[in-house]
Amino acid sequence: QVQLQESGPGLVKPSETLSLTCAVSGDSISSLKWWNWVRQPPGKGLEWIGEIYHDGTTNYNPSLRSRVTMSLDNSNNQFSLRLTSVTATDTAVYYCASRNIAPTGTGGAFDIWGHGTMVTVSS
Amino acid sequence: SYDLTQPPSVSVSPGQTASITCSGDKLGDKYASWYQQKPGQSPVLVIYHDNKRPSGIPERFSGSNSGSTATLTISGTQAIDEADYYCQAWDTRVVFGGGTKLTVL
């Protein structure tokens, strides 16, 4: 059973960098999946942040591209998110999720989601 | 940028059919997916590739996509189906709709 687990600080100060990690179990980050970050501000909808493939290729939301970096940690089977210069508008539940592009997968839809981690930006 | 538009809310009586729409430019030329999210929980995939159900999703969930509109249909809606529903497509990047709150009353 594939599971994703987010980890990282729950509180980040304005102008600082938000860093989160997603540990993958039951699958390899080298599989035919894009590894994603999605966030959800309190009471609002889902916002896609970006994704990374096992070869290091990334796609980012244009609205966040200048502040986002994603990376892979193959030795620990996990991937990470860095979001710089955060403000209160970055306060949200951050989810990691996989987008399955395998021939027998979900055609690029998000098949597995982590439980999410709440990150608050406040001094 | 590419946008997907959903109605903010839809209401349905138990046992009736609920339809939630998702509109986007030439959406029918892309694949649409749908996610169910209950309060305090992570989203769950209920429809992918316009009309396919993942393992474990009840048959009462179905989908269609043509022209500029994708539709999620829930037949015989139950109280447990009350949730927020999000459509999603890919157009040079991942795009989510704004979400629809389904109320079963």
C-alpha cells in the first residue's frame, strides 16, 4: 500500500523559507509518477504548487515559480519543497500527492495523497 | 492561464441524482478528473480519464466530458456523499476547479 507522509515546521516567520519533505513508502520515487505538492488555504480550494519527476524534471505553477524549488532524495525515497519569502497568504494545509502516468495507472490523475500538514506563516 | 469553473454549491435530496459541472476552454479535448474531499480529510480520486472509477469507488459515481464541460454525476446520492468536489485537468500545468460543495438534504 502506497503512503505519503509530509513533515516539516508548522510555523514559519514572514520572509523566511518554508521547507517540507514527503516520505514515500510502498513505492519508489523512480516509478512512473510525478511527485506533487498541492496546498489549501483555510476554507478555500486546492492550489497546485508544482511537481517533480524521477529524472529531476520539474513543472511549477507560474504564479509561484519564482519562489518554488522541488528536489528528490533518492537514497531516502522522498521529495521536498522549498518556498521562499513566505507571507501570510502562504498559510495553508500542504499536501504531497502522486500523479500516476503509468499505462495501468490513473492517466495522470492524483491517485495517492498524504494526510497534509498545516503551515502557518506568522511572526 | 487556463481556468476551470465550478458552481460553488449544489444541493440534492437523498436518493436523487446530483450533477456537478466543470467548465473550461475546450475541456473536452483534455482528460478530466474529479476528487471528493470531506472536512478535515485529504482529497480522494473518484473519477479519472473523464469517466473511469478507481478501485473502491462506488458505481453511483460517473463522469462525462464533452465540448467545454465535464460533469460528475452521483446517482442515488447518499448522505455520505456530502463533501466538496474538485475537478482537475492538465493544460501545460495542473489546474483545479474552485470546488463545489455538495449538500444532501
